[in-house]
Amino acid sequence: MKKTQTALKIQTIEKINLFSQKDKRKADIILGDCLDALKKMKSNSIDLIITSPPYADQRKNTYGGIHPDKYVEWFLPITKELLRVLKPTGTFILNIKEKVSNGERHTYSLDLIIAMKKQGWLWTEEFIWHKKNCYPGKWPNRFRDAWERLLQFNKNKKFNMYQEAVMVQMGDWAKTRLKNLSETDKRRDDSRVGSGFGKNISKWVGREKAYPSNVLVMATETSNKKHSAVFPKELPSWFVKLFTKPGDVVLDPFLGSGTTSIAALELDRNSIGIEIKEEYYRLAIQNINEQIKKT
Amino acid sequence: MKKTQTALKIQTIEKINLFSQKDKRKADIILGDCLDALKKMKSNSIDLIITSPPYADQRKNTYGGIHPDKYVEWFLPITKELLRVLKPTGTFILNIKEKVSNGERHTYSLDLIIAMKKQGWLWTEEFIWHKKNCYPGKWPNRFRDAWERLLQFNKNKKFNMYQEAVMVQMGDWAKTRLKNLSETDKRRDDSRVGSGFGKNISKWVGREKAYPSNVLVMATETSNKKHSAVFPKELPSWFVKLFTKPGDVVLDPFLGSGTTSIAALELDRNSIGIEIKEEYYRLAIQNINEQIKKT
DNA sequence: GTTCCGCATGAATCGATAG
DNA sequence: ACTATCGATTCATGCGGAA
């Protein structure tokens, strides 16, 4: 009974606007149900949506627990609003994980993809987040789960993508080769490209970096004690760099401890975060304020 | 026209039984359509099915090209037979990945999972094969595709799994692999060692054993020129060790160049391989015979 | 006998061009 | 409008020959 009343209290949407240095960038944090909050938002106003919704859970008492069988039904009205608020050139990155129950993987994430396509979304890509230091443990019939899906959806075939922003160091093969060259050789080559002298080197000059693939190898964060973030800051950062430019707007309808907003602020992007649970709402504000102080 | 006639000729099933040293283990290779061949097989007789069926392809001329929209319809009768021939304690590993067409991912592999569940299969796990040396290329709206699905299906919640067989043995690994690797190789790619599961050499130093996760880091084999669609032998080897014991029976209904049969033979398991294309059937026999000579 | 370097080669995807 | 073919783009890997 008391819990119900607390839930009612949360229904009233509270909102705070945090500003980074010189009021250049804004981080809006909204306390409330994300469906209500989304309905009040302007159409075609968001450049990137990145979120990790609550995982399906059969235990009814748990916070955010939605029964696996009801998951798609619960999530579709939200994705409908997300489709509305996203710019035509924008991108939606959805981090979702299947619940393994009774020794079997549930199909709600697959059902969701199919249902979202019917809603008008394009399923453009499936990134894999390879968690290097995944949760340890041993089970009789399965190994440690070391990966998660990062589904990419778009409104149109053409969307903004800034690939150069996330280029990575090339394979060790090329790196080693460059390192073995003397500094003189490198300088000589720079000034005499195409002369035939050191031609084999010129092939690699300016190519220390390569484009990444759709597999992201990132460690999970273990530092935060108050609230273990669903994903490490590196993850939203990577997608913010890839799909937005400074001044764009990033949205996370399930903000949690504020990781997405912090990543956006750090990279000079505006952000909107929605969180239903007051405890996390306060925590997110606190974490974002700490980030602002740093800048 | 000529192609149709060749296809008709292939309909007649040819079969060969290859034996390893001392006739201890058998490798049956069947030339013919896998659906026909499967129907002649005994129920509940296979311990592990591991295969990589032809991917859906809009081009009709390619080997096994099946249109994406017809893929599930084409594959379901085969999985029905696979369900029949698999032992109750057996496992089915399906290597499949949808291609990108028109800027969007097709959903046939998702549809297939859902349809196979209705058929009676349990979808127990999804392994990720992380291909580090994926096909290069650059496009305005996507990165290189560096992973494939390895779907695990079972008949029952209880199935045979020998986890210790795929643990990384520090002793063996140090003796056989580490010393054989050149310094360049070690620098080039740390993750190759330990059957593709090691993430970092330093991580394993001083440790006896470690369980792997459900992410497999393995390179594709680029040296095989005769058959373009091979997975590295390490891949079937790993699953053969994990899900069978010596003397068990491994089945690959789309044998290709014979990789699965070779892996099984090498690990002292019996195997059955089915291949529809005569060219690959001959190639598989040749490759397996070469393996037998080695032992 | 090692180590190192050069080079061909992929279960690719897009956009343009042509029928 | 829809399909078929072709060129351009890109990078980790293994192999063979050289140092």
C-alpha cells in the first residue's frame, strides 16, 4: 500500500535543467514515467536516442520488472513515441538483453525487432558489446555471458554518421612496422612521397588508424558503488561521437544513474534524461553536477 | 538447362565410409540433398549437429542461393529431421548470420529461431563468433561486419556438456603454442592463443585453468582457396570437445570442404557429413583422407 | 634455424549504370 | 519501378621468400 502511494507521488513530473560551463550545453533531467514525458516532447527534435531499458523479469516485486511475455507489449508504445521525437537523420541505439529463464533464452528481443519494423523503424545494424570482464561464475549448462546486443534503428536509410570520430589504432601488424622504422626514415618519407625512395613506407603514412567494426570490446565498470551503471560511460560516448556532432541533442528515456547525460555533456552535446525512480533521479543529478564541476 | 541436368544427376546419393587408423573411427560422407539423406537416418542417433548452411542470397546463381524471404520455409523441414535424428541429450549448433540488403538487416535468422521453437527446439544459448579478420570495406552508413551467430538448440533442458574439455590449460598452452609463436605473431594478436579464447597473455600467466565465455574470438581461414565458405577448424573442434566424448557421432548436413568431419576424426569421434555439390563432396573426401594419413 | 617483410585474398556493401 | 552487373573501398591473416 505504501509503495503504491510512493509510486503515485512520483507520477508528478519533476524536472531540472543543469548547465555546463558558460551555459553552453544543457542537460535536462526529468523525474517521471518516460511514456508521459515523451508525449510532451517535440517531434523530430532528437539526434540520438541511446538507452538500456529495464530487463524483463518474472519476479513481480522487483523494480522495473516486466514479465518477459508482456515485454514487447509494454515497450512498443514507448518506441512509438521515440520514433516521433527522433529527427529523420537520427539514430536509436537499444541495449537489450534476453532473460535466460528455465535454461532457455526468451525471444522477446527478437519479437521486439520484428514488431518495431512493423511500427516503421528500420533495423539497420546489430552491434555486439563484448564485455571483457564479464560477471564471473560457473553453471552446469552454460558459460559466462560475455556479450550484449546493441540494436541500431533508424527512420530513414540516410542518417548522420561521423565515422572518423571513432577511428581506432590499426592492428599491431602495421603499428609494429611503423615503430621499427627510424625517425629519419619516416621524416624522409614524408617529404618525398612518391619519389620511389621508401615507397613501401609511404603506403602506411597517415594510415595508423582504421575504422572499427560492429563488435565493441569494452570492459564493464566496477567503480561505482552506489548504483552499478548498466553500461560503462565509454559505450554511450562511442555512439554519441559516432552519431552526433557538438550541440546535438541526446536522449535516454531510462537514464538510471545518468551515464548517458554525463557522456553527452563531456562531449559538448545537449541531453535529455528521463528516470522514473526518484532515488536514481537524485543520483543522476548528483553525478552530472560532479561532471560539470570537472569541466 | 545444363545446370538442371547436373542437379538431377546429383540426386542419386553416393556414399563413402572413411576409416581412421585401425578402423577405430568412421567418417561417412554422403553426396546428395541433405533432406533426403536425413530422412534415411535413424532417430535419436546423433550427439552433436554442427553446421553452417548456405546463407540467404538474392543472387540466384550462387551456390545454394536461397532467397531471404523463402529461407525459413526452406530450412524448417530440415530442422524437423535434425530434431528427429538428434539424441535427447544432444546439441545442435547453427552458424548463421543475416546479410545486409538495401541498408537494412533481414530478419530471417530471427524468424528461424522463433519458428524452430514452435517446432519443439529449445533455444538454449547464442554464442558469438568474433571474426577479427572480417571482410574489409567502407560504407557511409555502416562498419565492417565482424561477427556471426552460433545458435545453440537442444531437445531437453538436460544435455551433455563437458566444460572441462575446453578449459584453457596453461601448461599445454605454454608448451605448444606460446613457444611456437614468433614475437611478431604475439604482438600481432594476443587473442589467437588458447584456442581463441585468451584475451591477453598476461591475464593467463600463473593460472592453471579458466572457463571460456560465450564469445569466441577466431579468425577466418583465408588460405583455403577451393571452398570459400569454411569456418576455421578450431570452431567445430571446440564444440565437438564441449558437447561430445570420444566415440560419439557428429553430424554436419552441409559439409562443404569437410572441416567438421576432420575436426571430429582428429578428436576421435565418428562423423556423418552430407554435401549436395559433387565438387565439394570430392574435395571433402580428399581433405579427410589427408587428415587420416596424418594420424 | 629464426625473424621479418611483401603480397594476395576473402560468406561484404554501396552506388552507379544498364537493361 | 525493379533487377543484374561492376567498380571502389578496405584490413587482418597466412604463406613464401629474403635477411
